Amino acid sequence: MELIISLIAGALGGNAAGAALKNLSLGTLGNSIAGLIGGVIGGQLLGMMGAGEVADAAGAAASSGLDFGAIIGQVLAGGVGGGVLMAIVGMVKGMMAK
């Protein structure tokens, strides 16, 4: 479930960053691909920082089985990761074009 959330949030983050940073935009497909990859990386970094363990403990304690805090954290990490990677790829592409 976390991977799907990271992929979707990353694609949205990449496209949002592309819309905000027109000079770094890679086009819709490029923004989406960079965002997908960045979203997964951001989600993995969140898990490596220990947030996944906290979410697992909170999820085990929750009676409904859904921990909205963990979901929101995953969405934020994926979106930020997607946007950051899209911006980095856009900068590198711009530097190579010169």
C-alpha cells in the first residue's frame, strides 16, 4: 500500500513542481516519470528514518487498521521526493543543453 501511495504522490508532486517551475519542466510525461521515481525514493527515505516503525506501532494499536498519520506522511514524502527529483533532473537537463 505504501508503494502505491508513494508512486501516486510522487507523480503528482513531479507535475506540481513542473507547473510551478516552468523553466525546469520536463513535460507531463517526463515530470510524471521523474515524480514516480522520486516518490519511491522519498517514501523509502521516510521508512529508513524510522517513521515506518512508528507508523507500524500506531497501526497495530488502531482498531480500524488505517493510520491516517502514516498515510499523510507517505503522501508528503512521496510528493516532496517527486518534486525534488523532477527539479534536479530539470536542472541537469538544462545544464547539458548549454
